[in-house]
Amino acid sequence: MTDQTQCDSGRPCARCFENSIECIVDESNDLRRKGALKRKAAMMEQDQELLIQLVSALRGSNERHVSHLVNMIRSHASLQEIREYITDHLKLGTIEDTSEMTEFRRQIHFLLDVEGPAFESRKAQQVAHPRSFNVPAKPWTVIQCNNAFVSELVSLWFTWNHSMFPCIDRSLFVRDMRAGNVVCQYCSPFLVNAILADACALLDDSHSENGSHMNDSSHSLAKCFYQQAQRLYEEEGRLSLTTIQGLAVLWRCTCTFGNNHLARVYEGRIVDALRNFSTSKTSASPKPSGNEQQYDNVCSIAIWGMYNILLENLITYRRRPLIEVPRCARPLVFHVEGLAGEQWAPYPNSQPATTSHESCLINSLCNLTLIVNDICLLLSQSWKYLSPEAVDQSVEASFKRLEDWKAHVPSCMRLSDTERSSPQVLGTHIYYHTIMITLYGLSQKSPGSVRMSNTSTPSNARTRAIRLHAAQEVARLVEVRRRLWGLDRISAPLSQWITISLLTLLEDLSTPESKEAFVSLCVALRVSARRWEHSKGLLRLTQHLALQSCLTLPPETIPLYRDFQDLKWGPEDDEKFGALAQRFWM
């Protein structure tokens, strides 16, 4: 039976038989049945057994094994993976009750952020934030789904994916989407379907047995939205504001799917669309029916936001700028303390909201991107015509500009020991340190393996120290992000920045500071790899480059790489990640 009526427990039951309808019995939800109760009891026994195993492991293992186990838990491994690791790999011994062991035990409840019946019931009792937006599914998508599901995806996407590099005016987009009229300025079926495709990986309501958040159902749904967005883009007959925004989202989504060739195609279309839209903004979009200043500002958010996104990707892969600096005005800055719209809530998590000034974030990113633009120009120059002195002078000039940027960011964009920095503020400073790593990578004179750093000269020693310090700072800030907001929904750019820091730290695994930072970042990337296929490839890349350079990875990372131990690096992997590998002269 599918509805809540009296059931005589027959198969089929009398009511369904009399009405000639199919009788479907959901035994997992029928607690009157002995079978369901036995299954429930068995699951509880498994959870209890795992808890006993964890306590035994923490009490009896040496510190190295305990560290392995903690990293396994922090990487959001499934309960079954943790069971297998304890059974197959953990050798129990004896150890005195050190302060480190006490700290490990104290953290165990916090670290056990894994899926299972006990955790799900505890999570259900937490008071989470209400859904950020309630929007209709129709007429925006033809994929069969209800309003609540679409609202969930839109809320997740604006909370976690869009917030790092904003290019859409959220309030106006939601206003037009709620109105349900496809003839509007700030929303379109193409843009909506692109957002829904990109947001499916953020779903958290069903998990596969291997601990992956992105199960087959979510992945299939993402493909449906993605293909619908592609069709709508091909059908659009004119260039509009939502067209360029939708292209940016579709491009990011294509990157996370791991289709590098198609991502390059969309990247080229974004560049062409931005050029055409910027030069013919008035004729390319419907005439604003009201506040023209508002429309101009939304266009500025889109153009500058997409410029920020493009340049972030270009410096990651050391490529030349594909487009000129936007000529339109910067987005307006609205900094109002205490305004409700100036809060960021970690939907659907239960942590309190924190201050977030999106317009300040956009303008800080714009200032940073102008420096990135010039670094990319330096990267694209013909090196045979540049003397080492000229390179060093250019690097130092960019370094001073970066330091000046950091010194003059608005107060709401600064890191604080007392305030809870939002993920996007933390992400901006992680981006800053990643740029430092790239910038001082220019000064390395001796191609070779990742151990190639020549510290025999003061200049090279300083360069290496700056790069390693920046990578260690990335690890520190990612750890802050983990403590405050968790790591299970980190954005695609952050995964790439983590990878760059990991590959930088490979040079220095013999020192405790770099080793600790490497292990911490490995855990973060492993968490991301459970949700995004692209992050899984990035994690494999770190393992591959270490093997190619005959480096021994820290033993604490062994559980994090166990899924890849039997996989061979092939041509398809080189096609996806070879460009990033070349950054480190591999």
C-alpha cells in the first residue's frame, strides 16, 4: 500500500485487491514487521561495533596509525570504509596516554562527520537554516521535478558555488524567476538549467554506499539539466545578459565534469560573448523598463564577475589573457552593517550566519584580478628575450602590488581572529596566496623535478621560502574553513588552489611544517573528491607526480589514496591534467 490506510498485512492487502490496484509494501518503513525490526537492530549493532572499534583504535594504536585513522574520518569516508580500514590496515598495539592522544580522543565526535543511521538521526535534530529561496520549477525547466527540489538546488548553488566569484545579481534573478515569466531581463530557462546542472553535485540527501555524495541518480539528473541547458543555448537567437551568465555557469559545470575539450569551446564562446556584449550592451538586451542605473550595475556585476572567473582559471594554468580589461564601470559598493541582505548563511548547515558584503567581495576580486592580468601577460612573454634580472624585477613589482592589495582590502574582507570569516573571504585570501606561489614560480631557474629547487643562492632560497610559506598559509586557511564551515562543499577553484599548494609542498616534505600542511590539504582534497570527479583527478595528480619524482608521500596520506592504488595514469589523464602538471615541470 502507498497511502496511510488500515492494512490487513495481506499480499496484496484486501483494500488494494478490491480496488484492483497494485499493492506496494515498503518494508523498510513498516516497523510492525519483524524483518524491518531485525534490519534496524542489525544496523544499530554495526554502528555500536564501529564505535567500539574506534575507541579501541584510539586507545591502543600508535600515534601514526591513529593519525591515519583521523585523516580517514576527516575525509568524510563512509562507515563501511572506516570499518574496512580498521579491520584490514590498523595494527593495534600499546601507547602511553600522551597529550596528543588526549587531543585525538577529544576531537573524535567532531571528526566523525560520516553518514549512517545514527548520524542521520542526530543531524535531523539540528536546527538548520531555512531554505534560502523558494522558486518555481515551471516554466524554467522541462525536466520533471517539483518546486521544492528546484528551490533546494538554487539555494545550494547561490550559497556555495556562486558566492566565491559572483556574476549574477541574486535578488533580481530570484525576483524574475518567482514571477514565472520567461520574457524578463534577469532570468532565463538557459541560465536556470545551467545553474541546476551545476548544483546537483551539492545535493546531500542521498549517498551511495561508497561514501560518494554524487550518486548515480544525482549525476544522471545533472546530465539532464546540462543537456537541456545546451539545447536552450543553441536555440537562443540573440545575445543577452543571461546568455553570458549562463555560459559562465555552463563552462564551470563542464570543467567539473572533466570534459576539458568542451570546456575550452565554452571558454572561447564566453570570450566572444563578453566582447560583443560589452560593445553593444544597449542593443544586445531588452531596453530596461525602469531603473537604468540598476540594469547597468547588474551588467557590470556580470562583466567584471566573468572577467574575474576567466583570469582565475588562466593564471592557474599559466596562460595569457584572452580578453581586455573591462571598460565598463565597476559594480557599485553597498556596505551596510547589520543589513539582512549582508549576511551569509551556510544553508543547509546549522552554523550561525556571518557577515558577508558581496559588493565589497566583487570589488576586492576586481582589484586582485587586475594584478593577475599583468602576471598573465608576464607569463605569456617569450622567455628567451628576457634576462633573469628583468624577470626578477617584474616579479618584485607584482609582489609589491599584491602586498598593497592585502594592506588595503576593506575591513569586512580581512581575516580576523575574533570574527567568523565567510568561506568567500577565506577563499579570497587563499587565492591571494596561490597567486604568490604562481608568481614566484617564475623565478625558478632550473627545470627538473619537483625537488629541483636550487637554494644555493640567496635569491633562490628566498623564492623557495616565499612559495612554501604561501602553500602553508593555504593549508592553515583551509583548516580554518574546515573548522568553521566544513569542507564537503568546497568550490572548484578552491580544489585547484589546494592542488597547487600540494604540488608546491612536495618539494619540502622532509620538514615537519610542510609535511603537516601537505597531509591537511590532502584530507581537504579527498573530501572534495567524494563529491566532484574533477577533484578526484586532482588528488590522483598529486600521487602521480610524486611517483614520477620518486618521492615518498607521508604515511598519513595512505588511506586517502587507497582508491587509486591500482589505477594506472593514462593518456586520458594527461589530457585532463597535463597542463597543470607542466606548471611544475613534470
